[in-house]
Amino acid sequence: MAHALGTFVALALAFTVVWATDSSPLQDFCVADMSGQVLVNGFTCKNPDSVQASDFHFSGMHVIGNTSNAMGSSVTPAFVFQISGLNTLGISLARLDFAPWGLIPPHTHPRATEILTVLEGQIEVGFVTSNPGNRHISKVLKKGDVFVFPVNLVHYQRNVGNTNAAAVVALSSQNPGVIAIGSAIFGSTPDISTDVLAKAFQVSNNVISDLQLKF
Ligand SMILES: *[C@@H]1O[C@H](CO)[C@@H](O)[C@H](O)[C@H]1NC(C)=O
């Protein structure tokens, strides 16, 4: 009985101390000292007395990204690497641009929920729930629409129009990270063995070799 109670208390404690995003700051700000040699979870803080407005500033979000690439899409990030003042604050922003029918291929953000708003064009978005359901939740968005991609889930965005499209996304981490499914599986260094992938995807080794060449 005492053991069961202990287990319950331990579980209750374990489930209380959970953060869905970067942990809360303990001071007004902790502007990243990018040249710091000490590695912590995030960056160490600059001396607050030396902090400037430029540490909290980024310009150029109005500029259309270069979508001349195989996917026809572009991401302009404003993460902690661009705005050192975001360090420890658990939030960031990015601009997405799409050529006609451009795609941001399936990916996940290991550290962030994402909320998107369409600035221009029509964008098909979707995410897939975890096993065993793997439910695909998708929608075609128009200008002004807002859509949420829950943390960690595989998702994508595609321009479904013959004009350019653009969106702004906010993410619940200073450094959301990205795992692009295609390049993680077929473009790792060194390769995951072709035999492993052929069995996993139940196709021939040639199909896997073709995919590995593309990534
Ligand atoms: C856009 O990207 C392509 C491919 O990297 C490059 O060749 C081209 O010069 C870029 N265009 C501009 C305007 O930067």
C-alpha cells in the first residue's frame, strides 16, 4: 500500500513537471551570448547592461523569399539565431513563401507547436496524428485563415493556386528544429542501410536507392 502510494506520488510529481515548450525565463530577458563557450540548454546570457534594441530586432519579413528550388518554397526564419533576444523566451516566427503549387514537404518540429496565418493565396495544410490512428487532418486555407500544427506531428503546406502564396508562422520555441521526413530517412549521413529501408517500406532495393539518390 505504502509502495503504491509512493508510486502514485512519484507519478503525480513526474506529470506536474512537464513543459510543452522552452522553460519559463527567470529574469526579464537573457539575450543570447552567441560567442559564449559554455554550453547550456539554450545560450548563456549577455550582460543585461550591454543589451541593445538590435538584440530584439529583425528586419526583412516583408521580403518575398526565393522559391526557385525543386520544392518551389522558401522559409525565412526569425529564430534565436536571427534574434538573440529570443533566447529562453519559447517563441519564434517565420515567413513561408510558395511559388504556384510550391510545397513545404512533410516535416516535424521536435520542440514546437506551430500556428500559421495565410497572407496571400490558397494553401493546403495537413498533419497526421500519431499511431495507431494516423488520422490525416487537412484543410485548404485562404487569406486570413489560421491553422495550428500540434507539437511534434508530421505536417506539410502546399500552395494550391496558380499565383504565389505566403504565410507567417509562429512557433512555441526559440529554436523549433525541423526533421524533414524525406531527408531524415533517405538522406542521412551515413545512409541507413538500403535493406533496412526496403524492408521497412516493403519495396525493392532499387526503389530505395533511387530515393537515396534524390536526397
Ligand atoms: C534564387 O535561388 C536560385 C537557386 O539557388 C539562384 O540561382 C538565384 O540566383 C536566386 N535568385 C535570387 C534573386 O537571389
